[in-house]
Amino acid sequence: MELVQYIIINNSLGMNKGKIAAQACHASVLVLEKVDDAIIDDWKNQGMKKIVLKINSTDDLIKKFQFVKEKKLPVALITDAGKTQIAPGSKTCFACGPIDEKIGQVYFSDLKLL
């Protein structure tokens, strides 16, 4: 089983590269609180593969997040404090996993790479 962490970026907010990187890191770390330690260890041993994808609206981001959460996959949604580039409360991204890549393809194959 190849484990992958998916990070879905809200592409509608106009965040610069540094902001996107920071938000993706927040999501990547936060979701690990919801993953079994043995899975995290396996993922680390496999090289911590991540796939960063984009979604084109806040509504679509929230819909995708809710859908994946309802499937009982580990997810974490990031809401920005609004101290730099974007409005407070903006939903910037979410992370899912690490999960089996075959499962991830079912839920994320409709999205394009960032």
C-alpha cells in the first residue's frame, strides 16, 4: 500500500506562493493528529509522499472537505486568521491523510495539480 497525503488548495483566494506553502504546511501537520501512529510511521518510511491539488472556489473546497470527512477519512480544514494577505475566516486549504493512494484517487482524481 502506497500512502499519500493530499493537500487541496483554494485557488480562488489569490494567495502568493509563500502563503500557499504556509497554509499547506498547517494542513499537513494538523491532519496528522487524526491518523494512527503506525500509518504515520509507514508513510515516513515511504518518503512522506504528498500531492498538492487545486480547487477553484471556497464553496467547492468546503463541499469536497465535507464529502471526504463523511467517508471517515482523516481531514483537517484550515481557516486563516487574516493577518497578512486574505480576509479573516477564509478557508485556504485542507489536507487528507496519509491514506492509501488508491483510495485517494477515488476522491481526488477530478482535481488538477497546483
